[in-house]
Amino acid sequence: MITQTSEFAIKALMVLARSQEEGPLGPREIAHRIGSSPSYLSKTMSQLVKSGLLRSQRGPSGGMVLARRPEEITLLDVVESCQGMLIGAYCRAIGDAREENVCAYHMAMYDVRQSTADALARWTLADLLACPLPRGPLAGNLECRMHFMREKP
């Protein structure tokens, strides 16, 4: 559902949002902070620049910065930047593809896609930053996918 590329993109955006005062960060530094390969992350960051989620700044103190505020970046924006639109081709519709003319599987998968897109559109980068780590008895959980957020920028 969510690819490793999308997950690394979300993590990279969280690092950039949390360290905005530091100025631009290079892909190598971001990769180090999230535990990714610099070359792999560099390709992912290029996708985020093309989609308008990041800005790239050249020069000796260059790097990446958010192009929008964290409240304006949804998880759907990030996932679709990395994976393309969440549209599946479940059945080859020839001719009339109205709902009453497709199979039940096609309709079920469309519902799954729509529910996923709706959920991703509700969550923003700011929402993730508001609670980046488990609380209570799960605090300190090293299995959490966001454990990299324990380190200070």
C-alpha cells in the first residue's frame, strides 16, 4: 500500500519540518537522520521537488526546504508524489463503465482506493509532527517506524 519510497519521503519531510530553523538540508544529511541511502533518498527528494512539496536551493549552503507549511502537506500529496495517483485498473472496461456495468470486485477495490485516499488526505505533516512518537507504555518502542524522531535535529 505505502511503498518504502513514500515512507522515506514522509520521514524526510518530517526532518525538514522539524529543522526549518537550520536552513536547507542536503539529501545526505537527511538520509543519515532517517537511516536511508543518500542516493536512493536523492531520487525521492527530486520527485518531491517536481511535485512542489520541496524547494531545492543550490550553492555552498544549499539543500532542501519545504515548499509549503506542514499544515498544507497531506499524506496523500506525498504518497501520490512518490507512487502516482492511487487509481487501480481492476477490470478492463470496454464501452460503458458505469457502476452498474462493472463487477463487484471492481466496485470493492474502488471503495478501498477511495477510503485510502480519503484517510491520507485527512492527515497532514503537521499532524504527524504533533505526536511523532508513541506515548505511555509504548514510549521508547524501537519498532516504531518514527523512532528516528527521538534524535534532536
